[in-house]
Amino acid sequence: MCLQNRLRESRLEKSLTQESLATAVGVTRQTIIAVEKLKFVPSVKLALELAEALGKPVGEIFWLDRTGAGGKS
């Protein structure tokens, strides 16, 4: 299983930069980059804060890929 996300797409829908989203949730731009590139798995707290900042349910941004393929659904 692998955690997948639509963070980048959700961020762009709101016309937010990586920097502005990072500032809104109290992390660095590098953290946002790492999450978007699937290099870093956010804590539950950070995932919830990101979802709140983007105005979406956490399940619309993050999900488990049970196929192991690693592709976005």
C-alpha cells in the first residue's frame, strides 16, 4: 500500500503557490514539494491542516493505493 495524493491539483485549483500553502499550514515550501512528489508522508495532523486550508475533505486529497501500482486514480 502506498499513500497517494492530489495535493498539487487541489492547490492549483485554489490558485495557491507552494509557498502560500506552506505558510498557511506552518511548514516549509520544501515540505509541500516533498508531499506533492510522494517523497514524504504527512502526519495525520498535517494532512488534516492541508485539507482544511484547501477547503476539501481529507479523503479527496489523500488516499491509500492498495494495488501497489503507485499510480493516481
